[in-house]
Amino acid sequence: MSASWLLIILLALAGLGFLLGRNRALASVGGDLRKLHSLPNYYGFNVAMLAFVPAVLVLGLWAVAQPMVIDASASGVIPQTYYQDEGALNLIMSDVRRVAEGLDLAVAQGVLSASEATVLNTQTTDLRALLGGVGVALGSEVAPEVLAAAQKMRVMTATGNWIMTAIVLAAGLGGFLVAVRMTQATLRARNLVESGILILLIGAASIAILTTLGIVLSLIFNTINFFSLFPAGDFLFGTTWSPEGRGGSEHLGILPLLWGTIYISLVALVVAVPIGLFAAVYLSEYASRTTRGFAKPLLEVLAGIPTIVYGLFALTIVGPMLVSVFGADGLGWMQGTRSVMTAGLVMGVMLIPFVSSLSDDIINAVPQTMRDGSYGLGATQSETVRQVVLPAALPGIVGAILLAASRAIGETMIVVMGAGAAARLDLNPFAAMTTVTAKIVSQLTGDSDFASPEALVAFALGMTLFILTLGLNVLALYIVRKYREQYE
Amino acid sequence: MTQMSKIERAATMHDIKISAKDVQVYYGENHAIKDVNVEIEDKTVTAFIGPSGCGKSTFLRCLNRMNDTIDICRIKGDILLDGEDIYDKRVDPVQLRAKVGMVFQKPNPFPKSIYDNVAYGPRIHGLARNKAELDEIVEKSLRRGAIWDEVKDRLDAPGTGLSGGQQQRLCIARAVATEPEVLLMDEPCSALDPIATAQVEELIDELRQNFSVVIVTHSMQQAARVSQKTAFFHLGNLVEFGETSQIFTNPVDPRTESYITGRIG
């Protein structure tokens, strides 16, 4: 029985359990609600929960574990002489899986009968043509070992599915029966449901945390993997970035990329911080309520524009505009439309709403009494803003700027389109440069072997980026928290 | 003895510092202050009492045009400071607030050092020509705020680190530093404990020698203790205004009597 059918059955069981539990609880007190420990619905939810949740958990675990176990035992059928390394075995196993799948399809479509499918022979049947007929295209003729492994896989999958169905249904029914039997007036169903909800919430939180942990771990292990193929010193302190196509690169130095990242982010912040901050001061201190009412959402629309659109804007409008002033016809500093300046300016525009909306919140959090105190002493509005409001909000504003900075460092699309792909160490802001993020994209897109240092370097780059932004975020959070303590 | 001195105080007449005529205040549609006429004397403590929402704070904020910072607030009538209309177009509200200082309900020291808190006003208005003069102003103000002895060794410490009572006295010192002619106090003791309240009340009595003080308070005992003149507000009207001793011992209006004896409010 397929997993979706099982799920439907379990849902039906839960629904039935809800009604049954509710009625049983009511019946146990002769319909007098006040004698029940909990509201009747809680008894229903308790039964539904116990019938559904454990069974679904079993189903989920089984669905994940079964293919792994089957793969492992089916690959045992393939003789050792057949492949040299892990990679080759993986290729064979994917063939095996396709053959098994194809046979199932053939049976389902009636091309083969179930018993015919089990006694196929590579000598007598053209499997490749047969499977091609049902829509499964194979790259080569099917070797007998592959067919044997595929047959073993099919048998194991069939039995596995039966066992799974039995166990899941048993778990569902077991939970159902236990819950129904314990349903009586004194059962603290409300508390049981409460702890069920608690477990659900903890589960959600741990998935979020574990995923992060998993990503970080995969970054770390792949980075270590990379450093075993490529010297760490050359990566961290190399000043040239010139990966060869496939293996054998000598120059994978991160410094030019890091410099590009920092330079472009710096230009972006120089644009975004003053404009964003002044906009925030205007919106929170000077603007009337109506102006604020339409100006603030309008500014925040900027944050909703996809970065690829900003990239287009950089490439087609800002770049050519800069070239017309600083290019060959003008000052002659700029070679093409792609440059640090192009990407930096556009990224700055992208960051304005970040800085302004965060700073606006922080400035608004400065107590009104503080402003009143200043006005009461005869200070003007700008004196108040400069000498009282901004110093009070400063830690929060610094936090906002650091968050914007970590966003700038992680930005990819604008850089790819606006700054070019040339990794170089240069001070000229009108030269094309590239960043860590843009290079991660170019290292992993296209036809690359994931075991080569050229591809693995992406993880080391990612790790560097991660450490950089993590550091900035931690710093920002620390500063923001310190600020909060001031007004408690 | 106290009764005697109160009568003595009452006997001394002072110049009229602020005079309000037919003042009306509207918050949007809401008519918050109706026909208020009051004359505030120089070198006198005037108390505004009345139940919550009666408009006493609103009226106080009219006296230094703090209500200008609220968009929907409109004011009609005349308020004269030394005979000049403070709502005249030629009057700069910023300049006015330097002359009519204000202390707020909650102590609101700036997140700066104690020194910078007090020096804030003098710096803005350019009252000191050099550092030595500024130091002098700061010390004098802190002494007038009766807090000098407690903070003289830590003028660089943040003002927010002081206790509530100390913060409020710091705010009074800060207000005094710009040499105002009138000091408005909006429930200055409502966030303080009894000991700090006593200190601030003592301070208010001393301030009377140099300034005209107007204090809004919820505590009738406080009004009786610190003020010479009392105004009773009710539902936006000024019900009764007179000598503090007379208001508390022999009120004319039945509403005043009800409030003072605790039947309303």
C-alpha cells in the first residue's frame, strides 16, 4: 500500500478517534459536562493525536530508512570487479534503480505480467528496448548483474512496503485503542493535548536549529576536504584567482575576491548609511503623520524588489550612465559598464530601506520624554535630534548598519550583473571586480566534478563568507542588546 | 507657627509674571481647556490641582508652548509673559522655552554624563564663553538642584545611572542652568519615593527665591506644603484660584470642597 493511502487511512482513523473519544468521555459522565476534567473536544483530540502521530512518525522514519537499506544490500549483488571506486558504483546503482523502476512501470502498464517480470533474462530479452517503450531511457545495454540487483531491489521493496503497511497500521490502531481505553472522566486530556502541542513546537524549533547545524557541518567538512586537496595557506593568502577548467589549478587565492566583496560593500554602505539614516530621521522626527503614512511604505517597497531587478538596473542604466561620465569619452577611468561603482551604487540603493526602516524603529523607541526634556530647555528640533535622539539611538543604529553590511557582503545577483567576473586586486572603483558570492556561483554552475578542488573551493569560500557575516551579526546583536538594557 | 508663616507669605505681594486670559485649548474636536483666566506671580510657587484629565497638565504645557509639538492641538486666548503675548508671531517658541523651563513627570536625563546633562542648555544658548564659565554654571546649577554634594566626584558618570530622586534633581538642575524666569513642573514627584519627594519639595521651596514656579500635582498635601497659590481645575475649567491656605481651609466653590475632602476625583 502506498504512503499516501496509508496517510489517508491514518487521517480517517484520527477523525474516527476524535468522535469516539469525545462521545466516550461524554458517555462516562452521562452527558454532564461539569463532571469532566477537560472539555469534551480535548478527549477527542487526545485520541486523534495518539492514533495519528506515532503512526505517522513510524511511516516517515520507515520511508527514509527503507531505500537506504535496500540500496546497501542491492549494491552487494554487483561484483567488486565491476567498478573501481565509489563514483563508479554510484553510477551503476542509479542504473539499477532505473531498471527496477522501469520494470515496475512495465508491469503497471501491462507490457509485462508480474510473473514475467521476475524471470527476465538479459540474453533473451532486449531490456533496453522494452524499458524505452514504457518511457524509461537507459544509457547502455543492461548487464546481467545490474538486472539481478534490480530484481533484488524490487523484491525487497515489495516486502518492505508490506511490512511498513503492517507496522504503520498497527501503530495507528494501537495508539487508537490505548487512547480510547484510557478515555474516562478523570483523564487529564487537556494537559495531554497541551504537552502534545509543546512537543510539536519543540519539534519545529529543533528542525530549524538542526538544519542550520547541518548546513554548517556540511560547510565545515567540505572545507576540510578542500584543504586536504589544496594548501590552506595558498587559499587564504593567495593574491591570484585563476581556476583551471578541471583540476590542477595552482591559483585559488581568496584575497582578490575578499577585496572585491569588501570594496563593493563599502561603496554600498557609503551610499546607504547617510541616505537611509537621514530618511529615517525625517520620517520619525519631522514628517507629519500623513506624509509618514505613505512615505514609509513607499520606501519599504524598495526592499521588496528582487535583487535580480536591481542587477538589471545596474547593468542597463547605472553602468552606461557611469561610462558616459567616467568612460573613454569622459575621464577615461572606466573600461566597461561593469565596475565596483556600478554594483556598489545599486546595492546601496537596495540597502537604503534596510537602514532606514531599522533606524526608524530604533529612533521611535527613544522615549518621547527625552525629546520633551530637550525641547523644554529651548533646543530646536535638529539640535534635539543631533544631541539627544541620535546619541540615544546610536547603538541601535550601529546594529542596523552592521546588519545592512552583512546583507551587502552576502549579496550575489547585483554583483554578478553589475561588477563583472574579473577577480582582481585594484584600488580603482571603476574597475571590474568580483566577489566571493559571485565566484561561488561560477564555480558550481556548469559542468563540474564535485570532487575537484575547483568545485570544493566553493565551500571554503562559503565558509569564509559565513564566518564574516556571522561575526557581523553577532556584533550587531550584541550592540543592539546592550542598547535595550539602557531603557529597561 | 506654620500657619503664621503661611499668612506672612500670603501677605507679600509679588509682580504678575504670567497672565492668562480666556485660554481655550482644543485637541482635535475635544475642548480640553475652557475659559481659563489665571495670574501667576513672580517668586511664588503656584500649584495646579485637580482630578486626572482635568486639563492642568495641558494648561501647564501652554505656558511654554510645549503643545506646539502636538499637531492636533489648537490654542486660543492670550497668555502674557511680562506683558508680552507668547503666542505672538514674533515670539520664537524655542527662545521662549529657554525662559520658561520645564521639569517633567518622569525623570528624563539624557544618555550623557551628569556634566553634559546640565551643560546642555547653556551650550545650546551660548551662555558660557569658555570652559571655566561653563564649569561654574554647572556647579551653580547642581548646587541649586541640591545634588552637587552627591555627584561632584562623578560628573563624568552617566546621568541615567543615578537613582530616581537624584535623576529628578538633576533634571531640575538642568532646567535651572539656562537661567529661566519661570519653572514649570509637571508632577515632578509622581515617580519618586517619599524621601526623594521630600528632597524635591524642599528644593522647590528654595527655588522660589529666584524663580516663579508652577507645579502640577496630584497630591493635595504636596500642594498645601509647597505652594502659596493654588488653582483647582475640573473638567477643563479653572474652578477656583486663590491663596493656598484659603483654598484648603475655606474653599468658595462646592466642587473644590468636594475634591479637597475626597468626595470627587
